Amino acid sequence: MTFSNAIELFGIMVFAISGALAASDKKTHHNDLFSVFFTGFLTAIGGGTLRDITLGNYPVAWVRDSNVLWSILAGFLLTVALAKYLIQFRRTLFLFDTIGTGIFTVIGTRISLSYGVNPFAAVILGMVSAVFGGVIRDTLINEIPVIFRKEIYATACIAGAILYIFLDFLDINREWNTVISASAIIAIRVVVVKYNLSLPQFKIPE
């Protein structure tokens, strides 16, 4: 297993935990074990599936590689086993979502470039890989998706994807590039939330 495969599987597990935690923490009567698993599953595979479909990469990753499903199952089981401890920490969901976002952006950008798409498209597909699973998760639990809230989210993914492409152009080792670019996204998200930063709001003049 390559470093890229290992970090992608880790990101998938982290996103599965993020989705499962979000579902288990939602105060509804519909958060049974299957609902929790299904939310984690769709959170983990949503962005990568859309990316693979766009690139014509068939069958999509979770159908092609059983390790993806094992990673999702591991994330689900960890959530079930440790939920009462994890949910006590207010920032736990944010932490898992942020780590998954950083990893998926870079992996999505990297895979897109390997298919020969232009750098602009690779940036967009990297962002989609990272945010679409979260959009599905938030929709399933009846929350406004993070991408539509005021905090900087997709912009951080775009910045990390651009950084990855720039460092790749400089011929930086791809493993190091992956770590650096994913870490940059995570750092941006942490700073944004800590200091409550946001992009200028667009309002139509009355």
C-alpha cells in the first residue's frame, strides 16, 4: 500500500466518524445504528464518488477497492465504541471534519491531475472531493451545510489545492506535498474558526 492510499483511507475513516458522530449527536428519533452508519457511509464516499464520476473513473473507488468499505466500517465501529467520550468534546466533530477536508482536498486534486485535467479543474474537483460528503451529511441531519454558512470552508480547500499544484510544479516530493498542503488547509480552518473569520457578505442593494 502506498502512502497516498494509506492517507486516503485514513481520510475516509475520519469522514465516516464525522458523519456518524453528527448523526448520533442529532436529537431525533431516527438515529438508530443503521442511520448512523448510513450517514457516515455517505459522508465518506460522497465527494470521492462525484469526483470519480466526473473524471470517468469507473468503477468508483468504494466499488473498486474493498479497503474503502473496511475503513468506513472501522470509523463507524470507533464511533459506536467511543461516542459517549468523543461527543463530550465540543470540537470533536469539527476536528474530524477538518482533518477529512484537508486530506480529501489534496487527494482529490492529486487524482484529478493524474487524469490530465487542467489545474483549474483539478482545484475544483479537489474542493468537491472534500466538501460534498459534508453537504450530504448536513442535509441528512437537517442542518444548513457548512459550505453555505459564513465561515471560510470551501475557500480553505481551494487555497490548499492551489498550494498542492504550485508545490507539484516546483517538483516537491508528492508525499511531502500531500502532508504540507493538507496541513495548510487544516491550519486555515482552525484559525478561521478560532478568530471567527469569514468572507465579505454579498447582499443585493434594496
